[in-house]
Amino acid sequence: MRPRRTRVRPRPHPYSGVVHNVIKRLFERRVPQLTGLYIVASWSFVEFIDWAVDEYALSPFLTNFVVTTLLLLLPMFVVLAWRHGTPGEDRWTKTDAALIGINLVAAGGVLMIAFSGQELGAATTVRLLEDDQGNTVERIIPKAAFRRDVLLYPRASCLRKLERWDAAETGITELLEPNPGNAQYRLEAARLYAAQGRRPDAIAELEAALAIWSEADPEFRPAQEARALMEELQRGT
């Protein structure tokens, strides 16, 4: 007679029940749902700010400021969702006020350090000038904080045309470091790399520029130039 085998049941992981309970509590308090709503609303707001920056010539630093602010406020939102996400009436306590205050103070400190000295308003200003005939005319000019970029871009372009590669690359790098989302600067970098025969670098810059211009009007000339250069480079591979 064969000995009877006893079936050994696998022991549950000691933390599996704890994890299950935590996840269940999170959904009961609607933390994932409310956090997802916050992320969607934040994304929509960032898209609006990005549109406003392009439409009304606002500071390019404004988008980064808004994104950083929304990320810094996310912990406060998650904690408040945990404390008040359960359906039904909840009382707000001094603890809630303290959490909000601490998060706001911490976020304000980080923003002051990260964006100190950066212009976050309009990138241009209106000046009244007198023309050669003595008439007073309005001129829209860049603010002092953005004049450096206005001067560096044509300088880098001229240096590229003069085949002064090192100086041109230095100029375009100085433009791109604080403005990685500027498609026009990336197009200029692609032109520089293409002229040097650095095809992979040029294609990478064009891909970045076209991704930024993905929703641009089909007749937008810089985007057309980027696509034409991309086709030329791809034919040469």
C-alpha cells in the first residue's frame, strides 16, 4: 500500500493581506479616482498655458513654473483625498489646515529658489518711439530678460552660414539649454548638424522640433522647412 500524500497548501505572503487592505481603503476613500482627476485637470491647464505662451508672447518659463507648481501641490491633494474622499459629510480640522499650510509654504520656497530672477510675465513690452518724421509710434520690443536670446539666435545662424561650426554650436547650445522646448532653436541646431554632416544629430533635433510643431498649421513655414530637411536627410541615409 502506497503511503498517502498530504497536500501542502502554499502559505500566503505575510504582507499580501496588508497590501490588499491598503488598496481597498484607497479605493474606498477615492484616492486613485480623485488623483486621476487632478492629473487630467492639471494636464489640461498646462496645455492651456502652453497655448497662451505662444499666442500672447508670454514668458517661456511660465509653462515650467505651472508644471512645477502643480507637482508640488500633488502631495497635499493626495493627503486631502485620503482624509476626505470617503462619501459623506466630513469635518475639516486643524490638521487639514496645517497640512495645507505646510505644503503651500514648502511649494512657495521651492518655487522661489527655482524661478528666482526669471521673468514670468509677458516676453515683450510696448514702447512709444518717435520716427524720422516726428510721429509717435508704438513698437513691441523684447524685455531685457529675453533680449539675449533675440540676439543670440541670428548670431548663431550667421556663424553657421560662415561655417564657423564651433562658435555656432556654442551659440545654439546656449539658446537650447534654458529653452529645450523651442522648436525654432532645434531647427537651427538641425541645420548646423546637417551642414557638418552629423546626420543622426540633425535628425534627432528635427524629430524634437516636429514633435513640438505636431499641431501646427500645415502651411507654417518653419515646420515645412523642418519636414523638407528631414526628407532630405532620410534620402541620404
